[in-house]
Amino acid sequence: MTIVRCLLQGVATTATIMTAAMGAIVLSAGSAVAAGDMELGRYLASECMTCHRAGAASGPIPNIYGMNEKRISYLLKGYRDKSLPNDAMQNSAMRLKDGDIESLALFFSKTSKP
Amino acid sequence: MSKISRRNFTRLAGASLATLSTPLFAPNVLGQAKPKLVVIGGGPGGGTLAHYVQKDAAGAIDVTLVEPQRTFTTCFFSNLYIGGLRNFNSITFNYDKLSQRGVRMAHLMAASIDRDKKQVVLAGGTRLPYDRLAIAPGVDLKFDSVPGYSEEAAQIMPHAWKAGPQTQLLASKLNALKDGDLIVMVAPPNPYRCPPGPYERVSMFAHVLKKKGFKKSRIVILDPKPAFSKQAVFAEGWEKHYPGMIEWQDPKMHGGIKNVDPKTGEIKTDLASYKAALANIIPAQMAGKIARDAALVDPSGFCPIDPENMKSKMDANIFVLGDACIAGDMPKSAFSANSQAKVAAMVIRSELAGARAFPARYSNTCWSLIETDDAIKIGAAYEPGEGKIKQASGFVSQKGEAADIHKQNYKESVDWYAGIVADIFG
């Protein structure tokens, strides 16, 4: 769990740093990013919001709004294949298809924290 | 920019197709009058639904939330208040943010549902017409399921299974105990709100007794069930933190609850009698009254629903969310209600505003605190299957886990609580 916390906190910090460059990343991300579906992402993201809605930049359940799109996709795939630890996240990610992950990554990268 | 434009085009095209494919609702979509959603019950299910439809429909649907109370105290995390780990204000919320976001609040009791006319009748007679109605009335208690118990008896032997004054009464009685006093909990039979809740509550009782330095007090749980949620890890935690303090009895051990007497504090089972200084009686449960009065329940006392969309099997214009519904493998929990509301919100936006629809998917996680910084959890993902909401995968805390995992669980639960109450109340 310590590993998870450090990793997620690191991700949040990375996301903050990456925010300024995010527009350029989206434009250069290629077909994998273009497959994201904002409306599907909005629906799937509602499951994430139950826990992540109030997340701070660091913490056991961090903020993921505005996080870099590629980074979200990388993390979700890591939880899906269980290379990243945390049973709740693994359980949430294991039924996500690639298109679901890309849609979630698109939604959260484009959406400000409510 | 060209990629973003294509995405927008796809979305708009999808919306148009959805509109054309739902001609039944075309008059509403075309704007002669805004379609109307009425939601009864401002807890985890109803609050979340009102919030999400208002937010995502962006004004295309008129949302009214009927909730008689001006504030709502959450049952989830109320055990932490009982354990002295949170104050009462921290688990109590108002509807100001939902109102500011555009949800119309009706702080009146919903007296009845006129299903034929598609109207909710409020106390005082005002009628609210609806295109879609969602009810999330929670549970009512079957006081007579425990011999000798009643609504009046609950003032002396609190149930505290609906958060509010009962929760405060239970906490005050707990804090007034002397060393050597006996606590007896009569646990509820299945199905009931929050399956691990009684056992987290006992943990918080023990936490308070231990913190006071009591050496002689004991807690007896008289359970009508042969087993309970996360039992092995609860038992391990009790032995670790409160050795010898908690005794759990299944029906084979107590033989059945014969009577509770609020005047004497005596609780009789088939095999023994207990004199409780604090009795916490949690009776059997059923769907809230408005669901029963509207004939939305089956003989179980709860509401059957279509697992694809959370619609009542009795009336396709009515959605039933949360503890009142029969949610298949999902437990009755705030997390479940919140998850079910998001499926319903997606379906309602599709039917009333032409938004795209997606396959239903549900999830739940329940954290339970055993002692400070020692929490366990259980969770699962669910999907429609075999005519019910069926568990697709899951996880549960295991015996022998390291202390830092349980500490992390507790921190997660605190973050989750902050998230879900913002999801419900705006």
C-alpha cells in the first residue's frame, strides 16, 4: 500500500507538471487517443467519481481530473493487468476494454475538478 | 483541432440518431415543455440521481427532488460518530448546493404516487406531474420482528439504523456506561441496510469502552444469521484489539430471540437472559412506505427492478434506487445506491433528452473500521446477468494482512466519504 500511495502521489504531481503541456500532447498523441469517446468517458467516469470526486493532489485516492491523458491510460492498464497494486482499482479496471480506458483518459484529461 | 472537431461531429451525430430512434419522447425533445423528472428521497440514491441528471442534462430536464428534511445525516460513517472519531456535523449535509445547481427542492413529504396520472401527491395535496419518477425511500423497520420491541421502545433501546436523533441517542447511552455494564446488540436478519454495519458498530462500541479504560464490560451480539459480512477479518480484529470483550452468538448458540423488555433492559433468548445497560436492537427491514403504498414491492417487502436500467418491474415509468430495491448480488449500501443512480441517470437522459445510452454497470465497496487506523474492506463489480444484477468480480480483506494495509484502507475510506457526499449533495 505504501507503494501504491507513493505511485499515485507521484502521478498526481506529474499530472500537475504536465497540465501546461497537455494540449500539445493531445494533438500529437495519434490514433490511440483519437479513439476516446467523450460521452462514453463521461458515463464510465461516474463510477470513478464516487471515490475520486473530492481527491486532493496527493492522498490515498488522489484527484484525477486534468491528469495527462496518456498517464491515465497507462495507469488503468496497469491496474487491469494487476501490475499495479490496489484491489479496489484492480477490480474497477479489470472489466475495462481498451476503448473504455481511452474514453476515460480523454474525459478526465479534458475535465476540470467539479 | 481537426481531431476534436471530428469527435464533436461524432457526438452530435450520435445524439441525433438517438433522438430519431426514440420517437416516443420526440415532443419533449422538441421543446414544447421540458420533460419532468421527480425524485423522492434525498439520500445516496435520490441525491445522486437528481445531481447527475441536472448536471449532465444541462437544463434539458426539469428535476425536482422531494425530501421532507432540510438536512440529511448519513448512516454511512455514523458508526464513526458513535465511536467518537467524527462529530455529528461532519456527517450531516444540506441541499443548498443541489438547489444552486438547479435542482428544484420540495421539502415536503411525498404522501402518495398516482401512477395512472403520473403524479406525485405531496403532503397538503400539491400534485407534481412527472414523465419519469425515481424513488429512493430507503428502508422502514419492522419493529415487531423482535418480540417486545416497538417504535416507543426504540427511545430506550435505540436501533440507530436511520441516522439522526437515534444515532445521537445511542452515542449518549454508550458514553454514559460504567465499567462492568453489559451491551447487547440484536443484529438484523437478511436482507438489511449495510451488511457489515452492525459489526463495525460493535467495533466502535468496543473502541469507546477500551478508550475509557473499562476492563469488565462486555458486548454480546445476538445474531439471527449463521454468518456475516467480512466475519473472519472482523473476528481477527476483535481478538487483536479487544480480546475477550466481544461475544458473537449465531442462532445455534442463542436459540432465538424470545423477548426484549425496554423497562428492565432484559433480553431473553431461548437459552439465556441478559440484563443490558445498553441494548441496540436492529430489527428486520422493508422498503420505505411510499414504495409499499404504491404497490411497487413484491412479497419480500422490497422492489423488484430491471437490472438493465433500475426501472421498477411494476411500472416502467418509475425507477427504484438504493436500499428499497432488490439489487440482486449488490448489498444495500450507500455506494450501491450511488452506483445505481448513475445507471438510472444515464437511462433517464437517454429517454427524456435524447442522450446516448450505454450498457448498465455497477460497483460497490464497503470499508469497515475496527479500531483507529485499522479498517477492512469488501468490494465488487456488477453487471446485468441471469435476470438480476450479478456480481462479475470482487475482493475482500483477508486474515493476516499487514497493519499498514489496514491503515491505508482507513485513509481510503475517509477520501471515499468526502467523494461520495460531494457526489450526492453537490
